[in-house]
Amino acid sequence: MSEDILINITPQETRVAVIFQGAVQELHIERTLSRGLAGNIYLGKVVRVLPGMQSAFIDIGLERAAFLHVADIWETRSHDGQAAIQTPIEKMLFDGQSLTVQVVKDPIGTKGARLSTQISIAGRMLVYLPQDRHIGISQRIENEAERELLRGKVQKMLPAEEKGGFIIRTMAEDASEADLQMDIEYLRKTWSSITQLTKTNPAPTLLHQDLSLAQRVLRDFVSDETATIQVDSRENFQKLQEFTTSYTPSVTARLMHYTGERPLFDLYGVEEEIQEALSRRVPLKSGGYLIVDQTEAMTTIDVNTGSFVNGRNFDDTIFKTNLEAAHAVARQLRLRNLGGIIILDFIDMENAEHKAAVLAELHKALQRDRTKKSVSEFSALGLVEMTRKRTRESLSHILCEPCPACNGKGQVKTARTICYEILREVLREAKQFNPREFRILASQVVVDMFLEEESQHLAMLGDFIHKPISLQVETVYPQEQYDIILM
């Protein structure tokens, strides 16, 4: 099976879609004005140390101060990887201190960026750890003999005076010594320029910015399965060609400039997939559907059979729907970039073998996910709980904002409810003031409700307070908005 990577670049944003088996499997969006910060290295200034929380706020030049916890300070760890005796943060940091830090998590919602003083610089084959002499290996390389061979190969290339360490990435499995050597030299040169900048610039200063989304795709996403990488911008295609020629030469032959008349994302149906990934309901091919509800604390995904009745009996229908839903859930997690706690509510199954098969299908579907995750067994309530590492904003948070009509609640009060609120408010005002008349300004639907079904209650209130009550439609008012004018 082969996959295609589509890169749509405009001056304002870059969008990347990964197509596998004719369907969009991943979506990545990076906007020029809000480019992700994860991986960036800064010379920051300590603005406040909080001994009670064992953390500190660091000014790195952003709107909100970034957050550094004592566990993310490299000096607190021992060199053998075991937990060292924790030194209190107030003994390591002080207000006004300059500190080289790296963003490990972008600002999300009201939270500032999360920082670490352990610097790591990613290359294609290796990750450079300038403060550590350890040579680690990606857990995805499972063969022990292969792990030792790679460790020995990299160890031979390092001089005795080498001060830094490396993590060998999965990409290095089939890499030649020349490729590894090129990566090592690039990473060392990058770190050298960073350390030079720390000596010549005041805090806060950006020392190193991570690669753009398009460049990261070429470095991290391309695999043996990748057939083509299509770019729809000539200027950026040429820039990416230069990047691949000097940094990832094996990718250059698969990089193509798309020149078709139809927009690249329209040709592969990506725009429709984006719209579906923003909707609450996701249809399944069988006729069933998913309901995805995303909240601040967690995301819930509910599976429903809908109109699907194919099968020998009802249990068979439920089983087949859940199997299809397992693949759809895994795909939606990637498309929407959902993170944190995720609760999956599959349709209840009595058969233990069916439960095991659905769980196995979910694990299989999640294998393509590049993000760290963990999945539990079915709970006593028939739910599957899982976590997925949250490293950047979800698709809906990038593309959407809370609805001005409901303020993000997802629902608005009924016209009748608003009518009753207004009646109570008029009564409250009548006890405090003595105007000649009360005038209600409200939306068309609320005024219509007062003129029809609630006309009797409005008249009763006017008689009770001995004041006339008039109505005025404000076409720009949403349903929940109203004003009461004292005439």
C-alpha cells in the first residue's frame, strides 16, 4: 500500500494532508501568524519563582509567560537516568536570571507554553542532546541485535571529546554511515550557532526556530510507503527541492510540483474531509455514525447503529458496526488531532469474543498514529478509556471559535425561557423604579412569542405593575439577548 502527501501552501498558511488507501488519514495546518513554537529554543528570563508549586514563569518574548516545572530542569536529573535527589527550584533559579530553554508544548487555551532546560535538536536520523552523553534508540526499533548495531555505528563516528549525546530515530534503521555523519555534522553546527547567540544577545531572544511544517513533513513523514509528495506552489517547491537535495536526498525524486487546474485539495476531496472533521456527527459507510463531543477536560465518542441492519441477527449488526467504528475512531483522532482523555462508547456487546475483536481492531487501526497513546480494556460500564498525547491545538481550535450566539455551549435558551426571564426582570425593575413605561427590546422570535402564546402573561404583568409594556424588535439581537428600557 502506498501513500501520497499533499502540501498546499499560500502566503497565510500551509496545509498538509496524508492520503492512504484513497482516504485522508492526517491533516496538519500551520498558519504564518500563529506558527507552532514546540521545538523552538529561547534565551529566557526568569520573571517569577513559585516555591510552593516548584515551578517558575519564564519570559521568552511571548504574550504570556511560559511555564517551567522543577522536573523539567535538566540539572535535577542524574547522569545514569535514575531519579536524583530533587533540588528545590528556589535554590536553582532566581528572578531576573537568564536561562536557555526549549518549548516542549505549545500554548493551549489559557495555558502558556511548557518549557524544559533539556535541549534536543531533531535531525532526520538522529536527535542531538548537547547536555547528555547517552546514546538512546527509538523504542520502535525492537530487534535487539539491530539496536546494538546502530548504537555501535553511531558510537564509532563520535570523537572521544564529544560532549553531547544522541537518540537514534527509526529513520536511521536503513541509513548509511554517510547519512548519519551528515546528520551529526548538521546538528553540531546548529548547536554551535545557538551557543554563540546566547553570548551575544540579551534575554528574551529566539535562538533557534524549528523547521516549517512543509520541511518537517519531508524530514519526518516520508517513509518507504510514500509514493509522491505534491506541492502546489512553484516558489516553495523550489525551496523544498533545495532542502531535500542538501538534507534528505532520498526524498527529492518523489517531490513533485502540482500544476493542475483544479486546486490540489479539491482534486483529492480533502476540503470535504476537513468539513466533516469539524462536524459533530461522522457517518459510517454501513449507515451507522459517530457522535464526537470535545470538551476542555475530555473527548467522548459515541457509536450508533443508525440505519445499519445488515447481519444475521442484532448482535451481528452491533459487532460489524463496532468493527467499522474502531477504524473510523482512529482516523478521526488523527484528523482532528484530539488529545488528552478520550472515552469511546461502543455499542454494548455481550459476547466477550466480540469485545476482544473490536479492541484488537482498534489497536490495529491506531498503529498508523505517530502520536503517543495508551488504550485500556473495556470497563465494567462497557467503555474504552484511552489517552493521546496533546502536543498542539486540535483542528477545531485552529479553525473555529466559540459561537457568539451560545458562547460555546452548543445550545441556546428557548424563546419561551427568554420571555419568562424578561417578565421576571420587568417585575424586579418595577419594584425599584417608577418609569412612565417599560419597553422591551428583543429578537424577532421572542417578540413573536410575546405577541402570541405569551400575550396573556405579558398583559397580566402590565396590569399588576400598573404600567404599560411595549415591544420592539431588534433584528441584530441573537435569541438570548434583550434589553429593558425605562421610558
